[in-house]
Amino acid sequence: MRSCLFCILFFIWMGLSAQTYEIGVFGGGTNNIGDVGRTNFILPSNFAVGGLFKWNKSKRYAWRGSVIYGKFTADDSKSSISSRQQRGYVVGNSILEASAGLEFNFVEYNLHKLGPAFTPYLYTGLTYFRYDYNYFDAGRLQDGLNQRDGSLAIPMTVGFKYRISELFILGAEIGARYTFTDNLDASNPTKSTVAQQINPAFGNIFSDDWYVFSGITFTYTFGRKPCMDCFE
């Protein structure tokens, strides 16, 4: 009786819930979808690494935050579009993003129950990212005087996760980010120092760029519901 009372009091102290937290790492690759290089939706050209935190509020959803850094290279010579091959532009960029939002599980995902747990999931929210401000001048890539710029993006991620042990979860995901900038690939500079050039923009100036992080996640779980036997 005393042990159950202790469990109840400790349970209240922990937040009156059966919430579970996760902290871990992300590793994979990055590619862009824009006006330079390939147009493949998923074809990483460079690495991406980061960390993430999840607050599992229920079996169906979790609040999630992450910080990811990645690089990509867009090369016209590798494109399947002949006009891009003839143009021959090459541009690289680095992206540092912070993202927060909601992860929704397709099936009930109970981390407080013994045995394996598996579910596909969707994630969306709001992302802010920083990137290199580049532009082309007479066909040559310029670094914008080592400037960085920032923008917002909407993440659209699909993935799956599987509990491989009592404390560790392995997952894989593909996350496309629709950005609110058209200059990730240096195709549409808008700053005044660049806008003075003659026709600095090219490509489809009415369509913003995308970038994609695809890879695996590995998280450690903690904050489990105490004294499960007292509540069953």
C-alpha cells in the first residue's frame, strides 16, 4: 500500500501523465530542388547531421524540436534537363535549421508497454534556417561578401520508428522543406547590392526553392511512467 501511495505521489510530481521523452541524433544527406542542378526529389548530394528532442504527449502524437545542419551541391552537368546541362552552373550551400512542430503516429505507439513498438509517422511545423547568400555574375558564382541570410520553411516529413530495446528507438525519415526564398541556389538574389546588376535572376522566379533532409534517427527514451503495476 505504501509503495503504491509513493508511486501515486511521484506520478503527480512528474506531471500527472504517462509522458515519455526522447533525445537523440539525426544523420543522413541533403539535396535541393530548385533552378540549378538535378530535379530529383530524393537524391542527397552531401551530408546532414543534427539532434532532436521529442515529448510524447500520447500514443498518437508528440511535440518535437530539432536542429540540423546540412550541405548540398547543385550541378547542372548532372541534370536530365538539356538546357541546364548546356548552362553548366554549379552551386553549393550550407543550411542550419531549427524546427519545432507536431509528430503524428499512424498507429498507437505505446512506449510504456513491454515488447516492440512500431509506427509510421508524419511531422510538420515551422522551420527557421540560415543559408549562404550567393549569386551569379557573368556566369560565375559569387559568395555575396560572405553574407548569410535567413528564411522560414514548412517541413513535410514522413518516416517510421521502431523500438529496438526498452530505451532505444531507431527510425528513418524523409523531410522536404518548402522555403520562402528562391535564392538557395543563387538564382534570385534580391538584396540591393546585387539587384543593381543587369538581370541577376534566372530560372522560375515565381517558384520558391525546396531542400530535403533524408536519413536515420536514433533516440534514447526517458521519463517513463513509474510503478506501472500500481495502475494496472
